[in-house]
Amino acid sequence: MTGAARPERGAVLELRELLDEIDALASEGDRTRYDEDRRYRWVIHRLWIAVGNEAAVLEWLPGDTSAWRALRLLRNDLAHVRLPDIDEDAVWRMTNIRTASLRILLDAIPL
């Protein structure tokens, strides 16, 4: 099968790369940097938006897709809510603890 026939394959591969970037950024900073360095914070926001874009593809897979739906909804919030209204505590927590569980879900998707 080609990538065009299996869009979830491309989404899984892209998600792994995005999670790597999020992990790298998380290891380069701490909550103080996240709060004080807007460029650092905005890059993390943008990566989570990209994660949500790819997760939207995985929502079409059979089975429980609630994790992918939640990421798509997060994408919508980060992309469309005013910056002062973003729940930065939730974004920072996800940046530090959510990537491992998402990798487990990705590994369960047959490529």
C-alpha cells in the first residue's frame, strides 16, 4: 500500500517526530522558562497544534479514538482561543507527561 492509501501511516510517523520535538523542548527548559519565554511557549503551542492535526487523521481508525479526539480538540483550543485564555498549566503538564502515553498508543497502530 502507498502512503496515499494509508494516511494513518504518515500521521503516525509525523506524530512520532512531533513528540520527539516536544520532548526535546521540555528537556531544554522548565516551568519558569515556559512562563517567561513567550517564544519557547509559542513553539510548544504550535507543536501541540501540529500533533492535533495529525491526530485528526487517526480519529478515523477503528477502535477507541478518544485520545486522538482529545488532541484534535486541544488543537482547536490552541489555534483559536486568545493567548491569555489558554490553560498554560494543562499545556505544560501535557508537554511533560503526555508524550510517553501517546507513544504507547502509536506503537499499537499497525503500519
